[in-house]
Amino acid sequence: MYITDLRHFLDPRGAIGPTKGAARAMAQFHTDLVAHASSAAGEAPAAPKCFKCKKDEVEAIVARDSAIVWICPNCGVEGRTSNWQGTLWDLRDRPRRR
């Protein structure tokens, strides 16, 4: 299980910190995950593909403790992402389309 604090991937301004390589790919996975899980149902961006097997989109929900819990239905890799609230990818307060 991957336990992630989203702030560890962000620079002081709140943007993705890593600029290349595996760290950038992992940061992008987690920010895409936050956007997907925090958006209203039906308006959510697509879930990211699993970073490990790259075959299926991960399934993600916001848990009772506000962490985003996710799992890949193909390979079973799973994780919890915390401290995503208030980041650029937190879409909870995004106005709904009419």
C-alpha cells in the first residue's frame, strides 16, 4: 500500500515540484487522482491509469477520514493520499456546469 502526503510532491507555490523522471510521473498520478476523486460525480475528470501496470484506471473514493483511498482493479496496487484539500487539484468547490 502506498501512503502519500500530496504536499510532498508540491513546491512552495502549490504547483507540482518534480520536473522530470519517476518523481514527476508519481506526482502527476496523485494530482490526477485528487482531481478525479474530489470532483462531483458525473463531472469528474477521468481516473488516472495505474502507474504500476498501466492497464486500468484506478478506482478512488474520499474516505471518512478525508484521505483518498484508491485501488487498481487489475494488479491490486492500492494507496491512501492525504493532505490534498485546498490544493490546485481539489475540485470540491468547482462550480457545476449547467
